[in-house]
Amino acid sequence: MAKKTLNIVESAYRAVMEEQDDTILWLLAAMQGAGAEHTVVLRGNAVNYAVAGQGAPGLTVGEWKQTQAPKMDRDVLDLIEKRKIPVYVVAEDLADRGIGPGELVPGIQLLSRTALPALFDDFALVAHW
Amino acid sequence: MAQYLLIESRDPFESNDVGYYYDLAKGLVEGGNQVTLFLAQNGVLSARPSAHSGALGALARSGVTVLADDFSLQERGIAKLAEGVAAASIDVVVDHLAAGHKTLWH
Amino acid sequence: MSKKTLTIALMDPPYESENLTTAFRILDVAARRGYDINVFAYEGASGLAFVRQAPHPNPVHGKDLAEENHPTTKDQVAALLAEAEKNGGKVDWVNCGMCVDERGVGEFVPGTRRGSPADFHAFAEASDNVLVIPTK
């Protein structure tokens, strides 16, 4: 059985348009496909990834048009439903940003900031992204 | 009880997220774990005695071992350290990794 | 000192962040100890081992090429591999393939290789510990 890894993701919207993905969530999904056992905690600005109904149209530069613009809510849902990666969101970070729990994609688990340290006990590895 | 190494590369002057990381260290200690906070890069700027270094003293009193990377200190000309902070070499990071302690970087 | 296997994931491109200076200091200690070291060079870090990096002079400080002796990360990577080997350890340095492709940095320091997230997973499973150094 793979080492259970907790991934605390706080980096948000860094190069997502260029890469058409959040490269951390992408990496974890790819590793899960290779047999890893990941769990994700979205904190800080990354809690915004769980907000349903987001996504900008693709970038255009002159005649060049992006055709596969990313949608982070779709990618978070993918992690939960297709990759079976549990995704937590830090509740206080949502509240700080004026995001209500009802605005999130389904399947998100809320986690209090104060409960984060205790969660570490359940994992062989903890990575901060 | 587990042992943790938390590496903090950011400083509270430029990032208001450093408080979260200090709180994480304190939360882990309160959970019965042994925690070392290793300040590196601009993270050592808070190790110079200032209005912001009280937080590090408080962490040390709560049971967190607070260390500051000697290379980063020297690079920034920081000779005097705030209460509760000790200088340490980067070997400490490798010691913790080699011992299997959960190691995080912020 | 017992031999250990450590994995480090890097993300920063060369010359943009102090994270890499610290990373190479950590890697150097591990290499001097003769540890086996796995490096997963992801995103911008996939350019760290790009062999076409070239040093340059420093006209602001009036230094020619030799005097400036500007660091290149490719040389640091090569030196790391050599140091580990000298001390009985080995480095498995993987440059994430898609990251390499999109950056056009597909010529690597000998001894490093192209790889994928599956390698990072394999590294993590086989190591005594893993350190992720994220980018901002």
C-alpha cells in the first residue's frame, strides 16, 4: 500500500492559464494514477479553487486563441470523483474570503484551521505546496 | 508523538501568511509532537530583534525549537538574535530528513 | 552514519529564487554524507540541468567572463552528481518530461534523465523521506 500523503495546497492561479491546469493538482492526479494515495487540503487563496461556476475564456493574442482554458472547479471535482482524492477546504479561509459553503462544488469536506495539525497524524508524508 | 521540521522561508514583513505557519507549529506542539521551526532565507528577517520577533519568543516558550539558518543570517548581516532563536547550520535540515521527521516547507 | 535515501521535489527555475540556493545546500550536505538522492525537477526546475546554459561577464561591475565566474545551475547539478558518487551515494535526477518539452530544455547534464510524475511517486515510496520545495 502506498504511503498516505497529505498535500496542503495554498498556491492559487499561478500559471493556470498557461498550463491549462493547476500544476500541483495535476501532478497529484497523475501520481494517484500511478498508485499514490493522496489527500488534498486547500488553504489560503487556493480555497477559491472549490468555488463552483468559475473559469475565464481562453487567452487571445492577435490571431492566436487558447481553446482549452482551464476551469479549476471542474479540476477539483475531477480529483474527488474520478481520482478518489479526498479534498478538504479550510473553513476559516473560505469565510475570510466571503465564500459560503453553499458556493462550493459537491464533495468538498470542510476542515477547521485548528484541526489541521491533528490531521497530520494520519499521514506518512505531509507536503506543503 | 511525532517529530516535525517546519521550514519557513518567508518573513512577516512581506507575507501575512507567516502567522498561519507559526500557528501550525504551535498546534503541532500542543498536539504532543516535537516541533522545530527552521527559519531560512528571508524567514530569518524576523529573527532580528524587532516588533515582529516577539512571536518567535512566544513559540519558543510554547515548546517549539526555533532555529535560524546561519547562512541566511550571515547573508543579511544579522548578528544578534531575538529571544528564543538560535542559529543553526543547514545540516539540521538533513538530520531531520534522515531521521524520517515529517518536513514541510513554507 | 547509516545510508539514507532522500527525495527532494524542486519547482523553481534557475536564477529566480533563493529556494534553489537553499535546495543545493541541502543536496550538497546529503551528497557529502553519501546518501542516495532522488530529485524530481518539476516545472521551472526542469531547466536546472539544461546543458546550454552559459555564463556571462558583468559589465556593471567591470568583470569579464572569467572574473565574474557566473554560476550556472547545470554545473551545480553536475557537481552534485560527482560529489555523491565520490562519497558512495548516487543521485537520480529526473527532469519532468512535459515540463522539459514546453520549455525546450531537453538537453540535460549527463547522468540526469527525463521522467514523469510516476517517477516522483516511485521516489517517494522508496525513500526514507521526502521534501517538497514549492514555488510561489
